Amino acid sequence: MAKHFLHISDVHFGPPHRPEVAEGVLRLVDERKPDVVVLSGDLTQRAKPDQFRQARRFVDRISAPTIVVPGNHDVPLYRVWERFLAPFGAYRKYFADELEPILELEDLVMVGVNTAHGLTLKDGKITLPRLQEISRYFRQVPEETYKVIVAHHQLIPPPSFGTQRVLHRAHEAVEVFSDSGVDLVLSGHMHQTYIGSSEEFYPRGMRGVRIVHSGTTTSNRGRGVERKKNTCNWISVDEGSLFIAHLLWSSSRDEFVEQSHHHYPA
């Protein structure tokens, strides 16, 4: 088994969006031909219909299978009644009906988790029923299948990032993911690239789960050390190893270039 996927996040169609970088993402996909493109939330800046339509057109131009989950910016912030009564109405109408998709390929499965609920302003949460569903689902997946969770909010925080909290029920999620044999969690939200392990933050002697954040791939909202920067992750998995390359947008070269790379046993 050898699988390659591109992990992008926080594309933020709307005022912060950088269309020239989005075109660079599409060129990168055409050049590298990943098996999957993962978009871990925040398709829009303010969950407006035209922003969702722009995001839908962008995803439709990606020349590879995709898996997409919503982020907290995909829930209306100022349209209060819509936020409370139909938080994902615009997402479903203008982008996609499914909030928690599952993508199954040979030797690889990716499970989407919606962590951006209507009353969640920023930190996100995962519900107990969803964790139970995930546990039941993975019991039916062959052990040798590479298992990936796609979510928007973080299970672990990047280093030196102030007081930002992790998503609600992160501890319970890590236990379920570890027990279910999940190999990798892909997320965004922090606008800062980072790789970590669940055991670094939840040292309970459980099977460790590798956790990878993507920075903001196509907006001007980078934070911390990635202020004004755009990043994404190129990930390769085979039977014996996991390879992750952090890619950084270079305005001078008009393309994503490798900033760092990391090897782990699969």
C-alpha cells in the first residue's frame, strides 16, 4: 500500500481569501496527483451563500477525490437566528449536505467529524454519540487498513500558542481513536502547522495517535510563526512509514515549496 494525500485547511473564501494561492493549490494537485485531498474546515469567512458557492467551485476544480468537513467559520456568526435554528443550513444548501463524510479507498479510510456545532463559538466539540458511531464503524474496518480522522478543531495545541483550548471531549476522543486503531488525525483551525502525538498530551499508556495540523492554506489570517504565511501538508503512507512534508507558499516562485519534512514508522 502506498497512498499520498494533500492536507489543506482554512481556505476562508471571503475577504481574507487569496485567490492566487488557491490557484497554486490546484496546480499542486495537478502536478503531484494525490490519492485524496483533505480540506479540514473553514471553507468560508462568514458562511455567506456566495462564499460557499466560491468554495464549491474551488473543490469541484480539484482533480482528485476529496473529503471536506465544516469549520466554525462555516456557521453564521452574526445571523443569530440562523445560527441557533439552522447552523449548517447554508453549508448544506450551497456546498454539501453531508457534514461528516466517509471516504473509503483500498487500504485507506478517512472519517469526517463535525466539531463546529451551532453553539460552538471557537473551541469546538465532539459529541459522545459521534464517538460511539466512530467506534462501531472502525470495529468493522480491517485492522491493516490505514485509518484517518478529519476534523476542524484541535485535539492538541501547537506549542507557544497562548491560552487556546482544545476541543471539548478531546480526552474522550483520543481514547476512542486510540482504542479504534486510528493512525492519523488531520485538523486545522489554529492557522499554524504542527505535528504531535496524543501521548505527549494524554500520557495514559495508550497507543499513540499522530496528529497533524495544517495552517491556513489560502487566506491572509496566518497566526504565530505563520503570520501572513500559507501552508499545507503533503502526506505519504506505505506499509512501513509515514512521511509528512510541510509546504509553504512562496510568492516569489508562485508555488508551494517544502519547508520541512518528517518521517515516522507507520
